[in-house]
Amino acid sequence: MSFFDKAKKFLGMNTIELSLEAQPTFLVTDRTVTGIIKMKGVSDQVIKSVILEFYRESDYTHRDSEGYESSRTKKTPMGKIQVNAPSSISKDEEIQLPFEVPFFYEKTFSERMKEKDGMVGRMFKHAEDSFTRDEFLLTVKIDLANVALDPSQTVKIMRV
């Protein structure tokens, strides 16, 4: 293996091709998210672990009494599993790993307040949410031996 091949492998280049296919939508009453992880070996690799994480990522803006705004991103974990995978993948070998990630959907403060009866519920139903972005993401990360930048893939799943 040449010096450049070793450097590419260390940086996570020319290791594996990775794709993640997941169900496009979920209901808040669902218990799991399902799909398939597809891997194809570009070179021989040792697989240490395959981790799937389902989480909610929200950007929101806070306005104080003086009119100043500040934005923040909040990541709320909903579910995480380690997928059973083979310990290695050979060059040109293709592997498909079906998965099922159990998760728990936790309502935000404004979602809980909108469900209230009376004036409080009406106020929150008409109030604008402070979220500028609210997404549900599923990320797979493959931990490979002797690789600094492990391959990963993220897909967006829509809440229905």
C-alpha cells in the first residue's frame, strides 16, 4: 500500500461507501423507526461498531425585553442503538443491515401548552413558535479501525 493510500485510509477516504435508507415519516405515537444501512467496501476494513441515533434538532430564537435576539441550536436525543454488524468488510463486498430504532417522543413546552383547555391553550395556539428550524434526524456512524474520520450518513424524517 502506497503512502497516499495509507493517508487516504487514515482520513476516512476510500474506506467504504455508505447509504442510509429510512422510513420517510413517523407518527408521535410510533415506537420505532425502521430502515436499512447499505455498505460497500472500497478497501478491506475492520468494523468496530455501527451506531444509529435518532434525534430532534431545533434552532430557536430568544428575544429579551430590550429587543435583542440570540439564536441557539438544541439537540434532543430520542433513541440510540448499536447495530449488529460483521467485524470486517472486504473490497467490493456489499452488506445490508436492517434496523429498528426504538424511540420516545417528548413534546415541547409549547406543544404541551397548546393542548391545555381555556385561555392558556388558546394563547399558545395563536402564539408563534420560536423555532426557526425543527427537524428529526437519523444518523448512522460506522467506527472503523485505524481511521481518523469515520464515515457517517444522516437522513431527515418528517413528523406527521
